[in-house]
Amino acid sequence: MTGEFSVAQFFPDGSYEYVRRWVTAGEAVLAARDYTRSVGAQTGLVTKVIVTDGGDNTNFQWEYGKGITFPPEARGKT
């Protein structure tokens, strides 16, 4: 069974890569957690991690130096 969520990580030059495609919500959350805690994310080699749904809507966003920036009610959490 496939899901509708994807996880992407972004780099300082603006490029990005999908690290998970079409996974369940649970798998996407766990992947986002792992990628935001990675050495690359902690040192700025990864500048952003997002989770999108099947409609390409952003459901979660983390940014280097800021923590969780979306959804708004989660701001300030890491």
C-alpha cells in the first residue's frame, strides 16, 4: 500500500531531493524527524525539510536555525 505524503530536504544552493515519496503519514513524520536531526541539518548542509501531501500542499516545514516554521502553531519547537 502506498501513501500520499512525500518528504524533501533542501540544500544551501537551492537544490533539493525527495528522501521519501508516496509514503504514509506516519512514515513521513518519522523521516522528517530523522532528517531534521541529521548531521547535515544540524550543521546547515540541509537548510529545509518539508512534508507535502498528494496535492503538493506543505504539511510540515523545518528550517535551519529556526526549527519548525510550519504549521504556525508548532513554531519554536524543534
